[in-house]
Amino acid sequence: MHIRFWGVRGSLPAPLLPVHIKRKFSSIMEQVRPGDVKSPESRSRFLAGLEPSLFGTVGGNTPCISIGTDNPLELAVFDSGSGIREMGAAMVHADPRPDRYHIFFSHFHWDHLQGLPFFGPAYDSSVKIDFYSPMDNPEAALQGQMTGPYFPIRMDAMTSQKAFHRMTGKVAIGSLEISYKKMNHPGDSYSFLVNEGKNRFIYATDTELSAADFVRNDENAAFFEHIDVIVLDSQYTQGEATEKYNWGHNAFSRAVDFAAAWGIRRLILFHHDPSYDDTMLNDNLHSARRYAKNMGMRGVEISLAVEGMELTL
């Protein structure tokens, strides 16, 4: 199972601004010593030692991740935020180039749809695209955003071979088996569990975890136990989560609690707030790790979702 992150922000895109780049350069220059620039090797060592928040960026696109199947010509895709445009552009140069996409929607809020009109493969008549959602009438929801006055062209302009599916159970795509679970979010949102042999992965964006999600009943155990990696909504700090109760998103500390409670091996903090810059996101990551350590939580690896990041299970 090969996983790639194309968009990791929540709510709306948050591009890196000139002021952010200037701050990065300023902070880097403050750390430079004469010995750091005397040779190509020393420069490489210096850059490699910088915090990721300085030498790199988390990215500003809204949610989209892809998972490869045992057929290199097929991809499973989760949500079509603005990151799906980047995926489509990359697939032009892929070898082999996929000709079938299975796109699963957690829900139909704009930040999870807005990239679809700009997904290049959708305009290729040789490509097949299957759209899936546990929600009623996904076709109407997707076509609705591509109508006037919201968008200048209709979905009919996408010449790919399209099919729309309302999920009522598990979906098998090659070596992948995909199931879903309704989560706590205004208007509802669904998490997806991807099984491939012994490997288990969860995509759980846009959820505000409740006490019910921690209950060790058969339904929860079947979905949340024995998970290798969970991509989990962690949009807020604890203070913000308290202020924004019932907005449908988690504090990063709550995400850590959940991963530890279910024995999940790796937690990836996801759906980053658009107001957070790279420095704050990196600080939140360190805070999440300190929280896990101080609470005596062992065995949970915590990382930050970053555009372009790739995982193989």
C-alpha cells in the first residue's frame, strides 16, 4: 500500500505568502556561521540540520491523498480538495500513467470538492473515474458545484468515463478493501478504512471525536483496532477546540489520546488550520509529542501531514 499526500489543509487553501518566505530566510541567516558555508558539503549539512518549518513547507492545498493498488494503472483517491490538481498534473508524467481513478468523498464541503474541476485526467476520454460516497446522490452534489453562477463549465465538459456510486458496504479495488464509518461533523462526514492483507490504514478527516469513539464495543473495535497508520483531523490547539466546540474538528491532543487508546501505531496530524504557518504547525507537532511522552503514551509515532509525503505499508 503506497500512500501519497497531495493536500493537507482544511477549510480553504493557504498558500505560502512572501512574508512567510522572508521570515524563513531571516531565521536561516541568523543561524549561519562562517564554517557552514565554506564548502558544498558544509552547506548541505547546515541545510539538513534546519527545522522542517524553515527548510520546506507543509503546503497550502486542501485535502487529497492517493493510495496505489496492485494495478499500477488504478489509484484510490480520498477527497478532491485543491490538492487533486497537483495529483493530476503529476500523473501526466507518471510511468505507467494511470487510466482509472476511484475517488472517495468523506463529505461534500467545498474544501473537499474544490479541486475536482481542475483535475486534468477528468478531461481525458480514455480515463475512467468512479466516484464514491456513503451520502445520498453523490452525482448531484458533484455536479452542483460546477453550475452557474459558481463555475463557468458544467461537469459534462469532463470527457472521462464517469460512474457514481452510493456506498452501502465495502468496496473492493484490486488488492484494497475499503469500508466506512460515520463520524461527528456538522452535516456528517465519513472516515474510510483501507485494508490490504495485514495492512490497515484509516483516513479520518473532518471529525470531532466524541466519547462514543473511545468506547470499546464491537463496531469500534472492528474499525479502529490493529491500525498501522491513521490520518486524523487535528486542526486545533486545545484552547481553540474548547472555543470552537461542535465545529467538527479536533485538538491535536485529542487525536493523540485517540491513537493511544486504540493502540494505533502511527498518527499523522491532518486538516491543518489555514491560519497556521509552518512554524506553528511544527510547534504543534512537538507539543503533541511532548504530550504523549508526559502522559506516558508508548508506541505511538506522531508526524505531520505534509504535501508530497509518501508512505509505504
